Amino acid sequence: VSYLLFGRKGWGSAIAEAQLEHYGLPFRVEEVPDLFQEPSAALAAANPVAQVPTLVLPGGEVMTESAAITLHLADVTGSADLVPAPAEPERARFLRWLVFLVANVYPTFTYADDPARFCPEACAPAFKTSVFAYRERLWRAVEAAAEGPCFLGDRFSALDVYLGVMTRWTPREDWFRREAPKLWAAAERAWAAPRIGAALARHFG
Ligand SMILES: N[C@@H](CCC(=O)N[C@@H](CS)C(=O)NCC(=O)O)C(=O)O
């Protein structure tokens, strides 16, 4: 019995896919269309906001929210490879920045991908500009918190997997190399991890 991951090449489902791959869990991917052009009825039936990643667990339960999926996969595998265990000193920082990424940074993509959901069409370009500027401010805060060579210092974690994916999105490589070199370096750690790197390469190679 395997996991079913609704996903799309280059989209946030890569974060979940890389972790499923890392743990060696059996999964198949249901590729969705560009959701901004074409809705997916199957995805909408599973997830009321029709976003990826959406993961159907082997027992049929649906999970959404990449951070919840990240914590859940560590639970079911009993592994601390990607999620520091409760007693580890990095645990608190891990939780803080995991939630920061999904609660602060990730929504800037939701806002900018389709501004019409949030403001009248006439203000969409200005709204988008503000969201981009705010996103850069958020990334600078993440950069300031990064220790290097991984986000949590020597401790590789799912935060590096997030960075491996999110540094490929706007404002993209040149900006990160220049303005957030610690985040870019942490992303490279994820790309260098064998199974995780292979999954990332399928999405962005
Ligand atoms: N909070 C969600 C965000 C997921 C998300 O925004 N996914 C994007 C793709 S990267 C999406 O499916 N967008 C389609 C839409 O918003 O209609 C998570 O962390 O998993």
C-alpha cells in the first residue's frame, strides 16, 4: 500500500516528494495541471483549497500542509534524519523556522501567484510589487537566522529541503547567491543529499 502525492513539477509538492524519497516510503505521484489555468477535480475533492502538496496516506487519510506532512513522515518512520527529535538542542529552532517558512514566506506565493483572489484587478500589479518586496524582507530574516553550512549549523534537516526547493522560486538563484548566501549554501546541502538531491533534480534539473 503506498502513499499518493498530488503534485506538479517544480511546485511545492517537491518538498514532500524529496522526503518520501529520503525515507524510502512507497509512493506514486498524481500530476496535476497548472492549477492557475485548469482546476483539478480530484485534487479539490481531497483538499478544499486544492493546493499541492496533498498527500493521501496508505490508510486513506488526507494530509495537506507541507509542514504537517514533514512532521508526520518523521513520526511514522521513527526517524530523526530530517526532524530533530524533541530532546535535541536544535528542536526549538527547527520548529520555529519550519513554521516561519510556511506561515510567512509560503503565503507570499499564494498572494502573488493570483493577486485577483486578494485585491481588485487594477491594484494587482502594485500588490504584487509589495508582496515581492515583503518576501525579500522575510528571506533576509531567514538568512540572518541561518547558521551554515546547513540552516541549523551542522545539523541537516527538512529546513534544508525546503530551501532546496524555495530558493528555485522567485527571487531565484542570482538573488539568493548575492543576498542570502547562507540559504543558498543550505539549499546546496539538500541538493547534495543522494535521494533528496535526485528528487530535487527531477523537479528543477
Ligand atoms: N500551506 C501550504 C501551501 C501550499 C501551496 O501554496 N501550494 C501551491 C503550489 S507551490 C499551490 O498548490 N497553489 C495553487 C493554488 O493556490 O491555487 C503548504 O505548506 O503545503
